[in-house]
Amino acid sequence: MSIPEDGPESQAGRVMRTDICIIGGGPGGCSAAMQLAKHNASVVVLEKAVFPRDKVCGDALSGKVMRTLERLDPELAATVKADARSMPSWGVTFIAPGGKSLRVPFSRNTGLGEAPGAILPRLDFDNLLFQRIKTLSGVNVLEGVGARSFQRNDDGWTITTIDDRSINSRILIDASGANSQFARHHAKLAMEPRHHAAGVRAYYSGVKDLDPMGFIELIFLKDLLPGYLWVFPLPDGRANVGLGLRSDVVKKRRADLKQLMTSLLAEHPQLKERFACATLEGPIQGMGLPLASKKRALSGDGYLLVGDAGHLIDPFTGEGISHAMISGVHAADVAVDALTAQDTSAKFLRTYDERVWKRLGKEVMISTRLQSLANKPWLFDLVVDRANSNPALADTISSMFTDMNMRERLKKPGFYMDLMLGRSVTP
């Protein structure tokens, strides 16, 4: 376990030393902690909030999230699936700019067995993960304790907390999210509007026509391209509703996203009837989304960046939870390897970058291409129109959710040429 250092002050627990310090107790930090516990590592988790705490997000737990959680902790994964606050999700409905929709199931066995995905408020999902890591051997969780400063030294890092504790750690894993001070000031990851999105989110009750099978809705309105508006159903007739738009576009249009969402829900022909009797629950809240559309360094001398802190959000879908969890697991494994080799140099830790980009790089590249294609309304309408009249094409698009080779076809011009000419685009 992480232990106090010798000396009178340390007896009060004000100075600690540990092998690995994780900054942030969200899904990325918790995944890293769970994986490190399997390695019997000595870990301190610093989390500035007191749980349960809300996190502005779409709340969708993709199949990648659930598969990662099942590998980390099968019992916890079962708890999440059985949670009464969770809505099983069987697919996604794309609504093209022209108004036509394409309903795409996540699997061909829709409605049979367990749903591949779920929708669960981050307030609840994150708390389930955070409470679990408190029970792990070797993991010392400091809740309500944020990091104030970081100092690199010969033995690793000295982290000074907001309550004046000192933590001496050989490796630092930064999972503190989109507003990470460490990533900005020490890893030098700047916010670039072209590779960043702004979003807003709110909860509504009384929304009409929510999908009973938990299909999430991605609505690509002309007013929002290359962004989109989402409606994610929750139990008891509630919904998570929000929109996201690239930050450079927000600046160019001088858009007020909260006002824009309010106006769209009240006035847009595709939305106003559905929200006519809906009740807003609480405020509309904003968020920043650092996108993976630009490949960045995820590690350096003695540190590893996880999830949003490493700008790993999917450029097309805005999904960040799965990438945070996947990168958290890889960060844990590489950190243990570095400690075993007694080498925490930037050169050694670069293995982490290689593993993460090998796992996520192809997917991110395709999503970056799709982000640019989403800004072409006529092309989006064409794909949806053709898929609605061609069941084989619709099945092909459905397969793209799980088959990366199939999804790669979406970034090839020939795919769309075949569509325009009416040629077959099935496997």
C-alpha cells in the first residue's frame, strides 16, 4: 500500500510515497486503478470532487465501455447492467439533414439477450466505479483532495495537494479530464479550436416518441453541421438531450450553444412537437471536448495521459468514456512494466502511446474523416436515402459498428461514388 514517509509530519499522513499517483477518479482513472490492483501495485488516487458528482456528458455507455468493464470487473459490469437507472440500448438512429432517419441496430440479434450498450447518467455510473476502487487492495483514495502543483525530481514526481499534503510518486497518471492543468502546463497539450468541440447538455422529462429499445438519436440538423443534436432515452420517460459543435465553428458563428439548443427544441419542425410538453430538469450545462482528430504525444518523462486529458475523444461521435477506460488500462500496464524495468523515462513510456494508437488510431482516423463528411448535407442525405431503400446496405452500415474493416470503407470516395451510381456497396 501507499505509506507515509518517516518523520513527525508524516505520522499525520501529510507526506506519502507511492509507486503510482492517479490524478482523477473518473472512468479513466478508475480503470487504471482497477488494472493496477491486479498487478498488486501501490497506488494513490487524487480526486478533487466528493462523490457522487455529476459529469456533463451524453451518458451513453457503448459496447466498448461494457466490454472493457467486463474484463476489468465482471461483477461490477453486471451491477451496471442491472441498475434500475440504466436504459438498455440496442442501436442508434441517424436523422439526416433532410429529415429522413436511418435506424441502425448494434447487432443483428436486437432484443435477444443483453443489450450491447446502455444509457446511465454519469452521476451514477462514475459513482459505481469510484466506490469500487475504494475497496481495492493497494489503492489509497483521497476524495475531495485536488492537486495544486507538480514538481519533477530524480525519483519521480512530488504532487502538492490543495490541503498541503505531499505525495512522492515514481509515475504520474493524469486522468483529470478535459481541463487538466497537468496536461496543459507540463505535457504542453494546448487547446486547438479545430481539434476541440463545445457541447451543452440537459435532462428533460415528458419528451415524446422516445425509442422503447433505447436507440440513441443523433440528429444532424443543417443549422448544426458539422455537429449534431442528440436525444438519449432514459427510464421513466426522461432523456439526456444535448448538442455539440466544433469550437472553431462556434467562434466563427459566434454561437451561444445554450440558446441555440433552447431555440431548436422549441422551434425546429423536427423537434418542437416532441418537446412541446417536455419539462427541463435543472440547468443546461456546458462542456469542452478535446478531440483526437490530431495525434498527440500521450506520455513523457514519468507521466502518462489518459482519456480526455490526452485529447482522446472520438471526433465524430463525441464518445470519450470508452477511450478513457481503454487508455487507462494501457497506462496501468505500461506503468507496471516501467517500474519492473526501473525505467520511467520518456523513451520507455512511449510504449504507451504505441499501444493506445494501435488500439484506437484506425478508428479515430475514420471518425475524423466522417466528421468532415458530416459537413456535406447532400451526401449525408444520400447515404440515408439509399440505405432506407436497400436493406442490404442498411445491414452493411450496421456491421460497421463492430467491424473496423467495414467502417473503413466510409472514408473512401469510391463508397459514395457507388452510392450515387446505384452500384452495390455490400460486402
